[in-house]
Amino acid sequence: MSKFTDALRSLTGGRGISQYSMVIALVVILVVFEGLTGGVTLRPGNIINVVQQYAYILILAIGMVMVIIAGHIDLSVGSVAAFVGVVVAQAMGEWHLPPGIAMLLGLVVGVIVGAWQGFWVAFVRVPAFIVTLAGQLIFRGANQLVGDATPHTTPDSYNWIGAGFIPDFGGGPFSNGTLLLGLVAIVAMIVLEVRGRARRVRMNAQLPPLWRSIVKMVVLGGVIAVATYLFASGAPGSSFPVAGIIAGALIIIYGFVTRNTIFGRQIYAVGGNAAAAQLSGVNSRSINFFVMLNMAVLAAIAGMVYVGYSNASGPSDGTGWELDAIAAVFVGGAAVSGGIGTVGGSIVGAFVMAFLSNGLSLMGIDSTIVAIVRGLVLLVAVAFDVYNKTQGRPSIIGWLLKNATRRPTAVTETGQPAQPAGIAEDSKVNQ
């Protein structure tokens, strides 16, 4: 048994299987509901529907995790998304603007809203909870005012961003466009792993065993291949949703920003200890301003995607979205006090909540019971994280964050660890 445990810890980079509890929970949820629903959960049509239906939550979770890492909370995202959605719908329906110009207008509105809220949080120093609570009321009222509390339909030329699919070609039983997308994803994953090993060799850093990289590529490649098959084998006319492409692109971009840029590390620094970050040369006001600005822009994108999915804007759009996004982030392992969290963990948390709701709905469970179950899952996830910390253990995401942001350690000729050059460079930049 000890040999198996040692092999498992080696495979997970010394972290142990418990650090992937949310990923395991997602797999368990899928397997359990696949059995309870008679195989409906993992049918291509249902998987495609979940991605389309919950894409806006994935987008909101990306921005919300950055807000929470910085030590804030944003209660206005649902109202901001609804406000932008009705503005874009009105721009096309009443002002006869082309869809592209209307979407650009929506982004501009998101920037203005974000700058407004960021100003109060960063420079006036009103707590973000109060600022965004006020924003929730203000922009919900603005949604009702601009939209006259009635639905506004959108043209088909716009709806593709929420209800469309990637183009297909060639015919056959599968969506060739989706198959090509899956192949590109697998090749990109392999290239990144190989380049990562090559970078460690160049830096004379400790190199993980080759078998671990091979197992990692096989497992991830298998997951991508299965997902590609499910999306490619859907009903004729369907494939991977455009909303999923938008969310996926944002996940990649923001995952890179939070892990590999000075700005990303400064967000963690401000959320972990704002006073220490300020003394280290980090401009906490700028960080707080841009975090709130970014959240509003992503809320605008989420609102436009949802309007495209539903083919109309409505007075009740965005209701409760902020709670869904916050739940996804905390289920994904972010710390309530800030300083800890990842984009990837939040996406896993979003899928846990999405498939939990979807599975219960497929079983015919009443929506009130679904809400109770989701609330209990959120409470248990956060309680588990808090318990681990009180026991001196890392959080669910703590290990992921620690290893994702850790630089390879170079070795000198004497065999002693050398100080990475990036540390000195980051200090100079921050000063």
C-alpha cells in the first residue's frame, strides 16, 4: 500500500490526491448522475447544452476570482450584465446599429461602469461590498429604465455569439470543425509540456521523471479526446458552442495573466497582505481599480453572450448571477480572506455547480430542492477549506497555486540552489 501511495504522490508532484478534491468531485458528480439519469448526463446534446447555458457563469467566475483574490467582492455583476445586455439589444433593435458596433458599445459601457466602481473602491476607499451593492441597485434600475421593463429581441446575425456553433465542413457522422479543434488542443498541450521540460533543462533545474510527463499527457489527452468526441457527435447542426470558445479563450488568457505576469502576482500580493504589498512598491490603488474595471468588462461580455443565447434581453436577466459566480469561486478553492485562488480552480467549481444543477434537474428534482443542495455544497466546500487551514494544511487550491507560480530552481556548480533572476527583476519593477 505504501508503494502505491508513494507512486501516487510522485505522479501528483508530491501533493497527494486530496489536493485535487474538486476535480475528483466533478468526476464523481458526472459518474453518479450518468447512472441516476440513465445515461442522459453525458449525452452529447446535454453536454453541449450545459456549456451554452452556463458559459456566462464561466466568464463571470474568471473576473470574480481576481476580485476575491484581491480581497474584495462584487455584488453588481448580474445587474451590470443585464444593463449591458439591454443596451446592446436596444442599440440593434431601436437604433439600428450593426451587431459588431453594438457589441463594441457594450464593451465601452462595461469599461465606464468598471471605471466608476473602481474609482470608489480604489481612490475613495469605499468598501467594494458597499460600492457593488449600490451598483446592483443602480444598474438593475437602469436596466428597467432603458428596457422599459419589457423583453427586446435580437437579430440572428447577433445571436451566434451565444447560440451558435463553430463552423463545420466536409460532412460525415462527426463535426469535423470540432474534431479539428480537439486535435489542436491536444497538440498544444503536448507542445507546452515538452517546452516546459526543455526550459527546466536550460535552467539546470530539477527535472520531473519522464514517466510523469508521459502519464500527464496521456491523461489530459484522453480527457480532451473524450470531450471532443462528445461535442463532435451531437445532433446535426450542432458542434462546440461559440460561447464555449469565448469562455475558453478568456480562461487561457486570464490563466496566463494570473500565473505568469507581474500584474497577476501583484493581485495575489495585495489580497494576501495589502500593507506589505504597498511597502514592496506595489500600487494597490491601481490593482484595485483595474480588478474592478476588469470585472465589469467581463460582466458586459457575459451579458452579451447570454442575450445571444436567449435571443432577447429581459428585465429579469442577471438575477442571482453574482451568487452563482461567487459560489463557483469559493467551491473552486479561493480563500474568503483573499490572496488564494486560481482561474482553473474557479472553472472547476463552476462546472461542479453546473452539473450538479443539471443532474438534479434531469432527475426531475424541484428547483427549490436544487437551490438547497447547491447551498449545502457551497457551505461544505468552504468549511472543508477552512478546516484544512486550521489544521495547518494547505487549501484545496493552495498547492495548485504554489506549484503553478513556483519558478524552477537553478543549481550552481557546487550543487546549491541559485537565486532565480526573476526575483531581482520583479523587485526592480515593483520599486
